[in-house]
Amino acid sequence: MDLQTITYIVVGATFALYIGIAIWARAATTGEFYVAGKGIHPVANGMATAADWMSAASFISMAGLIAFKGYDASVYLMGWTGGYVLLALLLAPYLRKFGKFTVPEFIGDRYYSQTARLVAVVCLIVASITYVIGQMKGVGVAFGRFLEVPFETGVIIGMAIVFIYAVLGGMKGITYTQIAQYVVLIFAYTIPAIFISLQLTGNPLPQLGLGSAMADGSGLMLLDKLDQTVQDLGFSAYTVQADSTLNIFLLTLSLMIGTAGLPHVIIRFFTVPKVKDARSSAGWALVFIAILYTTAPAVGAMARLNLIETIQTGPVGEQTANVEIAQLPEWMTRWQATGLLGWEDKNGDGRLQYYNDANPEFAAQAEAYGWQGNELTNVDRDIMVLANPEIAKLPNWVIALVAAGGLAAALSTAAGLLLAISSAISHDLLKGVFMPRISEKAELMAGRIAMAGAILVAGWLGINPPGFAAQVVALAFGLAASSIFPALMMGIFYKRANSAGAIAGMLSGLTVTLVYIFWFKGWFFVPGTEMAANVPANWFMGISPEAFGAVGAMINFIVAFVVAKVTAPPPEHIQHLVEDIRVPIGAGQATGH
């Protein structure tokens, strides 16, 4: 059976499963729509949380970044997993005990202010919409390749699928769908990794294969072989730090505290019955997440090596050691059709050269070989995981499974984010501020309409993304870090934090971070509106837009602390409330719906 047919069958079967689950678990009340009726088992919730949290950035893009950035991309592994531990230890149990299931609702009640609640809604929507852009980019990449349609068409198809099962099922349907999606994505990620690790090192465990000797008899360790291969083509050594230590530190910190401030993950801890269950599900989620995150470095390194050896078939500089363009493997021509991979025969020799033509020392050597520039002109990093099994010539069913896994990862997180946006608009804005007497039925309908609107906005931005999926997600984490996280932390651990401080802190942190991002990425991510080229030479102190969320968070904390010190303290009952939620005994009921 040909690849296209198998792909349609596997992807179609998974979609039928997701939509079937959404219909079976359709939300009938606002409690089921927002928090799944608080009846999910901790292990099941841990699996759903893992799928919700491991987005297209984790499945599709992270290994691609590791493949091309090597050591420097380890910040994504450290930041995202470290942030999840931070969330599980410092926020989840306390917010669950407080009993308000949305972040703006907690901030509004803790800071006794509707204004604070409105500011939190704005922060949540900005961070979540930015995050959804990354998911839609991932959906477009996967659909574009495996349905053999343009990238833009792939995004539109993904929007339609998310609309059906997220708008229909609410949190109840999304939770059970995400459990199925986790199973699909984890098998899709690990099975190809096992095959490729066996091919390259003879070791079936990718985590161990990364540190094993090559199976080609050379005696070289895999990472040593990769270092040698990339340096022979003028690139920096794969295992050596190239980025500045300050930027690496701040990017890691931004990803960590951004993770802890993500509203779509926080809301997950209200779908279990008790505080104890929230802690338990957080632990289970970390186990499920670790399976993918310990595999990603091996996937990235092996993908880079396989890509280079596909093009550079012999010693560098030898006339016949580069693949003939007429003999390029089928996977390259298939990906070229999506617009995410491209090449150009610049020297007209009928062969493809891939090297670092920005390296002046190697450029001189390349000129002596008769090369006239890097001919692999476009390699979108988001294709690496999806193309990996094709590059390694794995069976068609494995390639189809990876397609289904990539879509599962992107759609699961998109659904969770859209629900967070929906609840912020329908529950926090409409019911909480403007229409407190709205009926449950009307609130439920408003939530679904808000989600549909968010899908349209996210789809348009997904077609015009400001970067690779993981980079876009990093921007979203920075926005969450600079706005939501400090307000939550001070709300739980600092009794003196008041409404004036929280509002000033959130607005200052969000504004500074947004302006910095827009300065280099374009205003509202519109191409061509950036104020300066997004290169290290233009960054403030060498801090990238993806890493600036940590700076915004520091500004938020400082402003909130100073304003709280010079304004009236919170009412006595609020200070007692803060003391009460820090004792994680008992389970507050989610209220207000």
C-alpha cells in the first residue's frame, strides 16, 4: 500500500476517534465545559495534561531546533520541564485549594478588583493567542506534507478539525480526546526514534543511542561523528555553546516561569476531585512528559546527521561526493511541494551542496571546490521530526504514524488554549464583569462563540507566523512569564501584595515585553513592520525576544512590590485568605458557574 493511502487511513482513523470521543463526552453544563465536572482520575488527568502541555513545539519543532542549534537548544528542554516542576510545586496545589478555576478569577478575587481581573484577561488572551499561532503553524506543516496540499490549506483544515471537537466537547470532551492524543503522539515519537537509533548505533533506546558508538564500524561516538560532520561543512561544533551565557540563562528562566503561568495548564488541576489528586496528577504528567523529552535530543542529533549524509555522500570537496539533484530522494521532492524545503543549483554542476557559506574561512575553501554558495536554500526546522522517518527510509506505516502524532500534539494543545481563551471571555468578562446574571445556557453558548472567534484569529496568524513553532511558543511563554506568573506568585506568597501593585505590575511587565517582541518581530507580528533586524547585534545586552520574558517578569515583580509598599495594604480578610490557601488541606470547590 502506498504512503498516501496509509497516511489517509491512519490520520483519518485518529480524527474519527477524536471526534467520536467529543460527541460521546459532549459538555452539557458550564461545569463540564470548563472543568470536566471535576471527575477526572489523576492518572488520566496526568496523561491529558501531558498532551495539553506537549504541543507542536515539543513534538514537531523542539527536535528541529536541537538538530540545527545543538547545545544551545538544550534551553528548551531545561526551561519547559523545569517550569513544569515549578508549576506543580509552587502554584497548582494552592490555586486548586483556592477553588477558582480560571486565572483571571483568582486574580480578581485575590486582589479584590474587577480591574485586576480585566487586566489578567488581557494578559491571558495575548499569551494564549500567541501560543496558538505555534500550534497552527505545526498543524499546517503536518497537513501540508501528508495531505500534499499547500501549507495555508493545511492550517485551514486544522482549524476545522479543532472547531468540531473543541467547541463541541468543552473541557470534558477535550480531556478524553487528549488522553487518546497522548497515546498516539508518544508512540509516533518513540517508534521512529527506536528504529533510527538501531540503524545508527545498534542501540534500541534512543536515550542511550545518543551516547553510543556508531554502528558503521568507525569506532566514533555518535556525537563525535556529528561534531566532525558539521565542522567539515563550516558549521559550529554541535556540542559546543555558541549563544551568550546571559541569553541562555534568561531564555531558560523565561521558559520556566512562563510554563508556570500558562493558563491552559493551570486549569487542568481543577478537573480532579481534590487537592491531593492535583498533586498526584502533576506527578503523573511529569512522568508522561519525560518519555518524550528524554527522547528529543537523540531525535534531533540523528535527524541532523541523516540529513547531511543524504546530501554529502562522501568526503567533502570530492567532485562526486554530493548527491545529484536528478537523484534526490523522494522525500525531498515531496517536502519541496509544501514550500518548506527548497534548493537551487547555483554553480550548475547538477549536484547539491549544503554548507555554511556565512563562515568566511570555509567559504574560501568552498570556492576552491567550485561551490558558489549553500544550495539547500530553505530548510524549515519544523519539518525535521516529520521528515525523519522518511530520511531514514523507514516503513510507510511509521511515516503515517508520525504524521498522526504531529497532528495530535498540535491539536491537543490548541484545544486547551482555545478553552482558556473561551473561559476568559465568557466566564471572566461576560459573567464576571458585564453580565453577572447571564444564564448557564447563554454562558455556554458565549463560550463556544468565543472559541470559534479565537480559532479564526489563530488560523490567520498561523498562516503568517513570526517564526518557527518553538520560537513562537517561546514568545508566548515570555508573555505569560512577564504578566501572569508574578501576579500568581505574589498573590499566594506575599500577603502585602495589593490590587494597585498587581495591576501596575501586570501592565508594565506585559507592555515592556510586547514592545520588545514587536520591535524585532513586527508590530502585532505583521511582516515588514519590525523596527530593527532580529539579530544579536541589535538586541538589548544580547537578549533575544524569546528570552525577554524573564526581564519583563523582573520588572513586573519590582513594580508590583514598590507600588504595594506605597499604597494601602489589602483588607484583613484577604490577608487571612492568603494564609489559608498556603495550607494545602482540603479542596475548595470551583465556584462561579
